[in-house]
Amino acid sequence: MGKAKNDVLIENENLFRALFSALAAVLFIVLAVNYVGTSGLLLFKVLFVLAALYFTLSTLAYAAYYTNDLQSE
């Protein structure tokens, strides 16, 4: 079997997930900062802060998986 030509910009799945999680983290951080500074429902404040934390930690985890893949090669 020959090697298939692949025009994918990001070949590593962990790198793609890290980049996607980073964008989502930035979005939720901005929303959390805006909602914490204003008066509003406490539920939305907590949800946006938790989502920002989740996506930030996901970004760090996927970046660590990506570097582990690079080191193992």
C-alpha cells in the first residue's frame, strides 16, 4: 500500500484539541470576567468560571499529551 496524500493542516489530534480548547478557554474567560463584574444570576457566573477552568485545564492537558508524543518519537 502506498502512503496516502493528506492535506491536513494539523496532523496531530492532541495539538488540534489543544488549539480548539485554547480558543474556547479564551471565550469563556472573557464571558466570566464580564459576568463576574456585573450584577446578574449567580448561576451564569459560576457556569462561566467553571467552563473557563475546564477548557484552560484541557488546553494544558492536550498540550502535555502533544509534547509527550513528540518526545516519544
